[in-house]
Amino acid sequence: MSKQRIIAIDGPAASGKSTVAREVANRLNCIYVDSGALYRGITWKMLCDGVNTKNPLLVLPVLLKSKWKFEVRDGAVVFSIDGVEPGEALRSKEVCEAVSDIAAMPGIRKFVVNRLRKLKKLGPLSMEGRDIASVVFPKTPYKFYLDANPEERAKRRHAELMAKGDLEQAAEVMESLQQRDEKDSTRKAAPLKVADGAYVIDTSRYDVADVVRTVLDRIADLEKPRSEAMINPRLYRATCDVLGLWLKVCTRIRVLGLRNVPKTGGLIIASNHASYLDPPAIGAFCRMRSVHFMARDTLFRKPLLGWHLRRVGVISLDRERGDVRAMKTAIHLLQGGAAVSLFPEGTRTMDGNLQPPKPGVGFLVAKGRAPVVPVYIHGSYEAWSKHSGGLKRKPVTVIFGQLITREEIQQLGSGRDAYARIGELIMARIAELKEQFEKGLIHE
Ligand code: DC
């Protein structure tokens, strides 16, 4: 995950968002931000300075003169105003009563929104509030809205206050919650509402652990690579056109058995590997669907090539270290219904013969839960092998074999031994295609 995560969690008072945002921050190594604390901080400052908290004309000049300092402590943002940290005073009865008026002032909101946006430079954030997904970070994909029925929220807030020994506030809890809800959702400036695209969770009947799990699952889901997001369709088609023409001219390529390739659903296209010609020989003629290939990460470092590979959906692979990330990407793509091409032998053959499968192949096939089309490519070794040092004008034939179904793969069981058997089955099907082709038994 290279992009910085900004997790926006909004909702009414006592909906559980503080506890959830804090725990999510903890689990994902983000910095927790309680945005309401800034509105409370301003309220506290005004009360300390004896400023009328209902009058924006008096509040704003004092605010603009104040000096704010932010820092991260124990995974959360804390701040001081003019050198003093308000701390527990932010939760005092006086602050609670006046904060809704302060939070309704457009000038104040502008000030707070700016400060909140700047916190991004501290690192990934899990921020809770009322307008985080709608106003502060509307572009973040991680938007959540937590809600709970008023009785449940009153019950939670009551328990919280009793635990603190605050009996006076506990008695009025329902009424004050209702007043605050009303003010927060009817004010003109950034009223509390569900942001576009926010994931709504009703927490009334769930405990914190369930809600946190739901949030984490949703984030994981949003981060799954999506085929459409990785492939630029026009560039992909143009690349196929150019490479297809080049292969026709240079190798008089023949492609057989394309009817064996399903048009939709997760699919693995598994081929023998003898040459740099193999990926384009498969991809350029499989026109019924786009295919993701894998390529060495070093190729992605070449400026133009790297740019191009990324836009045609190629997955970067660190072959030296056995790339877990590439594996995960491929599995997510397969589970999401995309086609992924792989070479079970791992690397190009040295002598033109088929090689045994690499151990990871069976794992990928089992976890991707997709059927496999075995492919035999004939002639690419003669046309451009590891030793030949360049392209020779030799004929190439690509044969797409009959589908190995998911059921056939599942019958091989699970676990390490089964993964080995899956790899062997695929190579055996490729070997059958080779034999049939060499005996002249395959015609279109
Ligand atoms: O979440 P809290 O109770 O600490 O919030 C205090 C007040 O600030 C409350 O009236 C809602 C308001 N607020 C807001 O308007 N926007 C936010 N992003 C956070 C809080």
C-alpha cells in the first residue's frame, strides 16, 4: 500500500466512533485524530478568555490570534493553545454546553478544517468527526458512518459518565444528546450527514470488536486490486494490435483452440515458457478478454516500459525473493473475475524441453479458485530462445487446450501436497498438448 491511508469515521454523538477510530488506528498503524477536540479546544479557549461563545464576531479575532501546536503522543494527535494543553477540560460541562454553537460558525469550521487537513503530513490518519468524509477529506476512499439508535447512544453515554462519577450530567444525558443531534444536523455549515460513498454501520446491536472488524474488512476489500483499475483498455487493445501484427509478420504465428478460453470469470492461462515471445503470443490473440501477465520488477524501473507495463495490467514480480505481494495481487484479481497468465515453469527453458512446475503455482491456482486453460506454445524456442540472442524468422504455434475445471482442481485436495499435484496436473496437460501437436493430431 503505497498511498497514505486517511480513514474518515463520522457519526452522531455516542455512536461508538471514538472507540472504533482509535482501535482501527491502532490496528492499521495510523494516527488517531478526534476532530471534535478542536471545536472543544476553541470553546475552552473562549471560556477561559471570557469571550461570548455565541458571537462569532468576538470569537474569531481571539481564535485567529491564538497559537496552536500539534504533536503525536501514544498514537494520537494532541494539541496546545497558546502553550497550554486543555486535556480533560475539553470534556467539562461548560465546554459540552457551548461547543455546538462554536461548531456551527462557518469561520470556525474553516479554521478547523484547514488544521485537520494539515495533519495529513504527520502520516496515515484515522480521523473521527461529523464532516470528515463529506468536507475534510472528501476524496478518501475509506469513508464510514457509524450510527446507533438514540436509546442505545444514551445508554452508552450514561455508562461513560457514571464511570467517570459524573452523576449530574448522567441524569440529563438523553435530553442533552437529543439537543446536540438536533443542532449538529440542522446547522447550515457542514451539517452532520452521511457522505457520498460512505459505508454505513448501525452499531446498535454490535460490540466494538464486531464494528472494528467490519471496518477493517471493508478497508481490505477496498484495497483489493481491481482489474478495471489496472488496465487502460485503449492502450491494452493498441498493444495487442501492434504485437499481434509484429508476431504475424515475424513468426507467421498460428493460434489454435481460442474457443477453449471462457469469456468471463476468474481464469488462469498457464503455458510452457521458452521465449520472450510467449507473453505477447498469448495476450495479443486472446481478444475476448484482457489478461494480466507477470513481469520482473526490474522491468518496471525502465522509464517508458515501466509506465506501459503498469497501464496494461502487468503485475510486478520480485523473482529473487519469491514475491508475496505479486501472489496476493494475482489471487485478488482471480477472485474478482479477471484472467491471469502464468508460466508454471517459472523461467524460460534452457534446452527447449518442458520443465517441472515451481512450487508456488499450485498454491496460486488453489487460492485464486479459478479454472485453468493449459497452453502449449510451439516454436518460440526456435524463434527466440535464451541462447539465440535475437529473433529468428521461425514459425510459432499457440494451442489453447481444454479447460481444467475448478472441480478437477478441488479434487486434488488442499495443503502443500495438493499444491504440488496441481502444478503437476497443469504441466501434464501442457505435455499432452505438445505430444498431440507433434503427432499432427491438433487442427483448428
Ligand atoms: O465529537 P464531539 O462530541 O467531541 O464533538 C464536539 C462538537 O463538535 C459537537 O457539537 C459536534 C462538533 N463537531 C463537528 O461539528 N464536526 C466535527 N468534525 C467534529 C465535531
